[in-house]
Amino acid sequence: MAKSHTRYVCQECGRVAASYMGKCPQCGSFNSMVEEIVHDEPVSKNTAVRGLTGRSAPRPIGEVSGDAEDRINLPIGEFARVLGGGIVPGSIVLVGGDPGIGKSTLMLQMAVEMAGKLCVLYVSGEESERQIKMRALRLQEKKQLPANLLLVTETNLEIIFNHVNDVKPDLLIVDSIQTVYLSQLDSSAGSVSQVRECSSQLRELAKTRGVSVFVIGHVTKEGTIAGPRVLEHIVDTVLYLEGDRFQAYRLLRSVKNRFGATSEVGVFEMREGGLAEVTNPSEAFLAERMINAAGSAIAVTMEGTRPILVEIQGLTSPTQFGNARRTPNGVDFNRLLLIAAVLTRRVGLKLSEQDVFVNVVGGIQIEEPAADLAIAAAITSSWKDVPVRAEAVLIGEIGLAGELRMPGQMVARLREAAKLGFKTAIVPKAIRKAEPYPKDIEIIEVRSVQQALDAALGAPKELPKRREIA
């Protein structure tokens, strides 16, 4: 006879406990322990071993076929860029993002585009078939919908597999993994056990039949994929759709990719007809920039292998309270505290009685330290009420001693700046010069933050092509 017992599983991190606890000792979340009933099935000697192929045999690695499998061409160029050049047959991709950010819209756009040459099965557990068709008509602007795009509203994974056996699709989209469940498990849909087991079986489907599977996942309030962390280990690729819901731009970021580079970014703009590709994001982010406005500086940040120019705005205002505030939007809070401390100590700005606000235009999030110098220039420009040179970009990491350090991929950053018409780049002095800098942009090499700010806030002059401030 099968025995059953009760356990409590944290829905945030997956920790299992024998009794209920109000606070999870592993991740620290409150009221996340959910009761689950587990049936201990007796072990049978005739039970077949589950695996990806059903049978396995070791063989020498030299006998394994090493030919690269052709990717499936994806007409959405920004999406294909993030995936590494196209869809890999037999792969499973997890797409996460905040509610209402556009995950289902992006997946439906891809399904409509791919249904012209492949059989696509779109499984939804959150919307009805009528709602999905209305959205597809809006995305297609009332054009003819492809016949190879099949819709089904289902949450039972066994029934979904039956539909897969009948239809035999080349591409399967599940929206979302938190709504799918297995009837053998007593826990509710979206629990740790259900998410882990359903994603494992979808992975086996992808590997055994060569079906490309795209799974939409919810995120928690901390911004991570809901469910156990093992969910991200099961899939081949993890994509995050980021951006402010009140901004038009969306960033599709790759944080894990077994078939391509990580940290790649695709830029989209949310329009009435869906998500439109932004092929030149630097030009889009700088379109509404005010020239010669105090408190504005241009930084060149790397998103994967792509350099993107963004406008960083800084504002200082006398504080009305005892403690001055530091308010960042798009940059790390601790990084802003570090830069403000260096400006106070090494440059002599009296920021202790000033509220400092920093904003990255366009809703983009900057994490790399190469934007430190642009942030410092924007703050200093606002404090002195002197504009930064309009034709200059600032690139460099700031150290605690007030020195500037060289970031990576400097040549690619300078080429992007020169392509958009910027004439001057203020960069750290290179100790070891490998690849030469582009010749169509003036390079001002500096050693410290003070020297960089003197060059950035000064009036532009006729300078030689290469100048060094010792």
C-alpha cells in the first residue's frame, strides 16, 4: 500500500520542511510555505527508467556527430540576435518578465511569423482562444492569419501532450508554466513541485522529438523567475523582457544561453500594433536630447556585444531635510553613493547638503561601471550649472582615489559614438594600447576625474586629433 505524508515547501526557493514555518530560513521570505501531500509509491523492479531517449549506451566521444545543426530562421531580427542567430531545433527557452510588459505579445508575434513555414501550437492557460485571436488580428493589422498557427486553451499537461501527438508541431509555446499542472501531483498549479515536474517533462519532449519549446514564466516581486531556481537550470535559454511599463522601449535580455552569447540585448518599442524592432537603439535613446542643457551627459554602455549610447541626467538641489537624499533611476544605488563620495572628497563638490538625482533616459538599466564618468559629469554639470560639451561622450570607471580605469571593448564604443556624429571622446589614459582608436573621433585621454571634468565642462576648442592631459 502506498503511504502518504505531509510536507511544507517554500514557493520562493523550494526548501522543504516537515512542519510549517512563517519565515523560510533559506531565503527569508514570509508566508511562502505551502502544504503538499506526498504519496510514497512502492518501488517496482520492473519500473522503466526515465530518460531523455528511453535507452542509452556509452560510446566514445569521437564517434558522436559534431555537425552543427542548422538554426531555424526567425524573421524578428532583434529576437534572433538574442537567441544567438535563430531558433535551435529541440531547445527549450524560458521567457520571463513583469506582468503586462509584453511577454505574450512577443510570443504571439513570433508564432504568427513562424507559422508561415512551420506548424506552431500555442497553448494558453491564461487567455481564451477568442482573446488570443483578437490580439493576433491587431498585430497583423486585419491581415490573413496563417493556417498553421493552432490555438488551444489547456492547463493539463497530459492533455497538452496528447495534442502534441496529434498535431506534431515544430514549435510549441506554453503560456505560462505557472498555470500548467500534472494530475499525478496533489499540489496546485504554480507550486514548486508542479513547476519543476512540468518543465522537466517539457524538456524531455523537446530533446526526444526535436520540438522547439518556448515557455513563459512569471516573475516575483524581486524580479526573478517565480518557482524553484532549478527551473532556470532545466531550460537551455533564459530571456528576460525588461523595461518600464510607462515607457515605450522594451529590452529582451539573455541571461543564459547554451547556444549563444549571454548578456545579449534586443531592443523593441511598444506600439499599437505590437512590439516593433529598434535597429538603432542609440539614435532612439538620444532622439529627444536637449543640446547644451546642464546636467546631461552621454555614456556608451555595452549590452552584450552591442554598444548603446544613452543619455544620463543629473540634478542637484538643496536639501530640505537634515540628511541629503540620493535617488537613482536606472543606475545602482550603491554606485551612485560611491560616485557622490568621490566628487565630494576628490573634486571638492559640496554635495553633503544637496539632494542628488540621477536618471537614465529611456528606462534602460545600466549595470556596468563604464558609465561612472558620465554620471559624475552629469552631477557636476548640474551643480555648477554648466553644460557638458554637446559633441562629447564620456567613458570610464571611477576609482576611490579619483583615478579613471579603462573599461573593456573601448574601440567598439568609440566606433558607435563616431557613427552617431560625436566628435570627442573623453576616456582614461591607456597604459597598454592594443588596437588603435578610430581616427574619425578626437580622443582626450585623462588620468583622474578632475581632469576629465575640466575637459568635459570646458568650451570646445580646435584640438589635435589626439591629446593627453598629464
